[in-house]
Amino acid sequence: MDNCIFCKIAAKQIPSTIVYEDEDVLAFKDINPAAPVHLLLIPKQHLSTLSDCTANQAALLGKMLALVPRLAEEFGCAVSYDADGTPTGGYKTIINSGPDGGQEVYHLHLHLVGGPHPWRRLH
Ligand code: 5GP
Ligand code: ZN
């Protein structure tokens, strides 16, 4: 898509700190992080919002979601358990959709936000 900033990042026309890439998906650091870990996971294919997805994108969406725990582990914010079984660590996965959902960039993306608090408020 012309004029889509995340398509340009996927095409390497705009620099970003890429942390994962395969033929379908790209993950890179958010330019304005709200927390110690703030990654964006995008499909390389331009889809504007989650509302543009159908069952045809089920595998792609599943791939993006399945990447989350792997990147959380790599960036040190995976959920782990104390000796007594109490969970520690963790992260949020967020997809903002449309103006009421707080979406600013209209190329589907999943936020992975984690690490020690405080975090900036996420809308
Ligand atoms: P949204 O509100 O659409 O869910 O979030 C868009 C996110 O994209 C924001 O967290 C913002 O900081 C990030 N962002 C916007 N432009 C760029 C950019 O050019 N590069 C990177 N790495 N992140 C961007
Ligand atoms: Zn795009």
C-alpha cells in the first residue's frame, strides 16, 4: 500500500529495529515505547484493521499470536512461576482497531508490551 508507514517498514524503505522476520510476519520495536518492552508485530501483507480479517487470515493471525510468547521469552518478560507457583513477569498483547479502538496506524499490528512497571498508560 502506498503511503502506509508499516508497509514501508516491511519493505525496509523506512528504518526500524527489526527483532523477528519471516515470509509473512515482521516484528520491530515501537518508536515511542510505553514500557521497557514494546514490540509491534505486523503481517507483511497490508491489512488495515482486524475488521478486514476473515477466516482467510486465521493462519496468519494465529502465527502472529503464537510469536508473542516466543518474543516475550526473548525480551525477558515471559510469565514465569516462583517456587510456590506464584506467577511473575508478564505482558499485554493489544490490537487497537478503528478510531474508537485508539488505532493510529492503519496497518494491522499487535502490540507486545511488557517489562517492569511503570508503563505509560495505553489506550
Ligand atoms: P496504534 O495506536 O495504531 O495501535 O499504535 C501505533 C503505534 O505505532 C504507536 O505505538 C507508535 O509509537 C508506533 N509507530 C508509529 N510510527 C512508527 C514508526 O515509524 N516506527 C515505529 N517503529 N513505530 C511507529
Ligand atoms: Zn500497510
